Amino acid sequence: MNNITKVSDITYSDIASYIRLSEVSTSEQNYLTTLINISKDFISKYTGISDLDNYPDLIIVVFVLCQDMYDTRSLYVDNSNLNKVVDTILGMHSINLLPNGEIND
């Protein structure tokens, strides 16, 4: 696995190594790339953070989410059954749940 310092550095080969795939076909490359994109999108929407590269601890979240989706062969994150580590890290960075001082009528 490469030395990954930010979320945008994650590639399908990093995920393949993490989930212990020895040979990766073209269709699996595409699937893993899709899982990475879904994971990044989920993290952004969950936390309200648009630039994930500023948060290196989100790297492991991408890996765990991809592994979970790969294991269950799904193209969505099961929000009701999040891994405890993922839930904790995402909770620490959730800025979209904080009030912004505006009063909505």
C-alpha cells in the first residue's frame, strides 16, 4: 500500500490491498473506484466538509466504508449500521449539525 497522506491519494489498488484482493480485473477496478467515490460523497454529506484532504483521519473511514460495501456487495452506506470507529471519527468532524446563528422562521 502506498503512503497515503490525504483522502484524494486513495486509489482502487489501495482499497484492493486493504481488502486483500490479489488480482483485480478491470470491472473490479471500476467497482472499487465507484466505492471510493461513494465513500467520499457519504463522508462529505455526513460531516458537511467539502475538502476531505484537510482531515487525514478520514482516510481510514474511506477504507472501512469501502470494505463494508465490498463485503455486502452494495452501492450505499448503511447509515443505521455504521462501524463504531467510522461513527466516532465522522461525529468528531460533523460541522453541518451545528447551529450557524441564523434563526429560521
